[in-house]
Amino acid sequence: MPAAQGPCPVDPGQMEAIVHRLAADLLARVKPEEEIVLLGIRSRGMPLAERLALQLRALTGAAIPVGTLDITLYRDDLTEMVGSPIVRPTEIPFTLKERTVVLVDDVLYTGRTVRAALDALLDHGRPRRVMLLVMADRSGRELPIQADLAGLTVEVPPGHRVAVRMKEIDGEDGVTVEAC
């Protein structure tokens, strides 16, 4: 996976350029006959998927279906969570059958979110293939999961995390490495 090593912090202009590059890289990875759909993992994967769909439409002229996947009930740490989990709707207003599903998330870290997303996804159908696209890929994998496309590969010191901010949720765009 040729992911760009990126500086942190990433400002809004750089983030826009990364989304544009990710859309172009995605198009280069799929065959012309493949029907792709984007599924944003709640919560920051949603606006990223929507932005990618806009970029893909600008590049191809075709509308790409976008859905939302809530993985709350599929988490392997559900019983360890304090209080009642907040379950939001999964919205997949199209069939997955024979399509290439691109799971979209903000940060790939341990791989546990992606494992939960795959479980949730398969409850909604059997796609032809599944790809993973993330804004930031960092070290610390606990499961053998890797991104097909990553906007940034970020080295993170112990006790720190990668924070992706999306203006639709956070009021601003950017990627930073922060102390936990």
C-alpha cells in the first residue's frame, strides 16, 4: 500500500488535497465494471465517505451510493463499556450484492473497529469485495487488518493518539497527534 507519509498536523487545505488523492487512488484500484459503494463507519467515517463521493462524482460524473454503518453492538468491548451504549442507525439504502464496498473510517489503529464493521456489514449482505480506506493509518495493530488506501501514515509515540477532525462534526478540519 503506497500511503503518503504525512506531516502532522494537517490543515484544512492539506486535508482537502488528501481526500482528492484518495478518490483518485480508489478509482485506480477498481475495475471499470465494478460497482462501488461507500460505507462510512460512524462517526467520522460518515463525512469522509460523503466527501469522497463528491470527489468521485467530480472525477467520473457518476453518483456513488453512500451509506452509514453503526458498529456499536458489534464491538468486542461492549460489555466493558460504562453505561448504556448509544446505538445509532445503520443506513444502507442499496443492495450490497455483487458490489465493491469501500469501508471508510478516520483512523486505523488496533483493527478492532474494522473487525466490528466487517461483522456488521455481513449482516446486511454479501458484497463482491470489501476495501478499507482511512484518513490516517497508525501503528499499534492488534488484529491482522490493513488499509487498502490511507491518506496518511502517522508515527505515534506511546501515550498519544491521532485525532481526525471533520468540520461536519467538529466544526473544523484537521489531523493532529495528541497526548491521551
